[in-house]
Amino acid sequence: MISDLIISKSLTELLQHRAELGSRSLFIAGGTEINRLDSPHSDGSFIGLSMENLGLDEIRETEAGITIGAMVTLQQLIDSPVIPDYIKAAAGFAGSRTLRNMATIGGNIASCRDDSYLLPTCIAAKARIHTIDIDRKGEILNEDIPIREYVENFENFSGCCLSEIFIKKQDRFVKTRRYSRTAQRTPDALISFGSDLKEGVLTDVRIAVGSLGCGIKRLPIIEQSVMNRDLQNEEQCLMAVKKVIEPADDITGSSEYKQYLVGITITDLMNEALGGHER
Ligand SMILES: Cc1cc2nc3c(=O)[nH]c(=O)nc-3n(C[C@H](O)[C@H](O)[C@H](O)COP(=O)(O)OP(=O)(O)OC[C@H]3O[C@@H](n4cnc5c(N)ncnc54)[C@H](O)[C@@H]3O)c2cc1C
């Protein structure tokens, strides 16, 4: 819960409130994370800054790519004819339609949860994030950063205002696998694989994992091994995974089981990206 709610008439006004109130304030998008029962923001000490009606709920398609406003809901992503299927699939990992109607892409990314529905897929897709701020003279400052950089340096970006997410139109293979016994349960593992294919060779590979109890992680050493063709089979993938991630042993499964899921999934998706058959 929040102690007060400020509704701004423009983005500039929103950013002015933010500059004035600093960490006593909190952006409010769909409110599904903030209002969770065990949310760290539930003590009533924060002033909410509503992000509604500021023009951030549009999806635009241009020659360059697709720009998604931070206030676009997960259901809007699924219903849009221009959003790539892999993003729709990731939005669909939120099993409840009621939640999808409220939860926004910006809120999901800014929460940077270990089990984020969207972050691994957005990293594999090489999505970019636009942030906005205001300086002392009232000038709006825009920044454009790769989503992997946002996640890797989350302490620096936490609390800054996300305005848009950009996905370059490209003929890129992106696929995410989510392992869970039910749609509503915390997944055992979430693995995303993205790559381009040039003359039968995988390039620009991005692999990101989540829901392993150790945060959202990109796996650059494995990406490089895939591009060098050092990983030819499941055994080699599994050995490489064991060297770079140590998932938590928890209610969703043992650390070894989750490493196994990551290893076999990377093998499968690598083969699929190369035009082979998936398991
Ligand atoms: C039952 C239940 C299950 C859930 N399961 C999952 C799950 O499995 N995986 C998962 O990822 N999430 C889960 N969530 C959390 C939440 O629903 C999603 O993360 C959702 O996408 C958050 O979006 P929101 O618009 O509701 O964010 P809000 O709750 O409005 O905000 C979340 C955080 O993001 C900040 N924020 C929001 N918009 C912006 C912006 N544009 N710029 C900067 N900061 C911003 C807020 O200040 C706040 O800190 C669950 C929630 C519930 C209630």
C-alpha cells in the first residue's frame, strides 16, 4: 500500500515529482507487484506516482523496429498483431488473464524479479530500453541502453523511469522454455536462446536464464562456445553449464536438476536454431 497517489498530467510533471520526492516515491504502473501481500513496498511509507494517461501505453511499428510503451500490458502484447511471437509467448507465462490485463511490460522489467516473465526473452532478443529523467533546468534526458546492461547493472538503474522498450525488426531466432508443473507456480527454470544464422553458422548468440534462484543471468561464456561450435552435444552443454551457474536448491528442485534443464534446453534450442529438430 502507498500513503498517497499523485496523478500527473504530463511526463515532465511526473519527472518533476520524482526529482522532488526521490526515494520516498514509487512509480505505479499496473500495481500488481507493488500491491502483492509480501511486497517490500507494503508498509505504507511511499508516495505513489501514477504512470497512467501519459501516452506510454502504445505499440508503434516503424521501419527500424517495434517500440513498446512501458505501460503496455502483458495482454496488450499478446493481442497486438505486430509483436513477435516469442514476446507474446513470454507474456503468456503469466497464467492469469486478470493479472495480464493489469501487469505492464515496464513494471515487469523494473521489478527485475528472478522469475521475470519477460527479461530472459528480451535479453535473447537484444531488446533495448529507453529511460527518461529530468535535470535541474527542467530538460528531459533520454537514455537508450541494451536490456542486458540494464539487468547487469540493475543497482545503478533501479528507480529510474522506463519509457519504452525497443525491439529491432530482424530475422532472429528467439525461443524461451519455461519448466513448471502448473501455469501459476514459480517455474523450475526459464531459459531463452537468441541467435542469427549466417551461412549455416550461429552468430550474435544471447542466452539468458531465470527462475533458478540466483537472479536473471546471461551466459556469455556459453554463448561464445556455441558460436565457436565447441558445444556439439548434450554432454558438452551440460558440462559447460555446470561451470557457470549454480542454481539454488529449493522447493522447485535441486541445483543439479536445474543445471540439467538448462543444459538440455540449450542443446535443443541450438539445434533448432540451426534448422534441426527440437526434442
Ligand atoms: C499472484 C502474482 C504472481 C506473480 N508472479 C510473477 C512471476 O511469476 N514473475 C514475475 O515477473 N512477476 C510476477 N508477479 C509480479 C507482477 O505481476 C509482474 O512483475 C508485473 O509485470 C509487474 O507489472 P506492474 O505493471 O503491475 O508493476 P507495478 O506493480 O506497478 O510496479 C512494479 C515495480 O516496477 C516499478 N515500475 C513500474 N513501472 C515502471 C516504469 N515505467 N519505470 C520505472 N519503474 C517502474 C514500480 O515502481 C515498482 O517498483 C506476480 C504478481 C502476483 C500478484
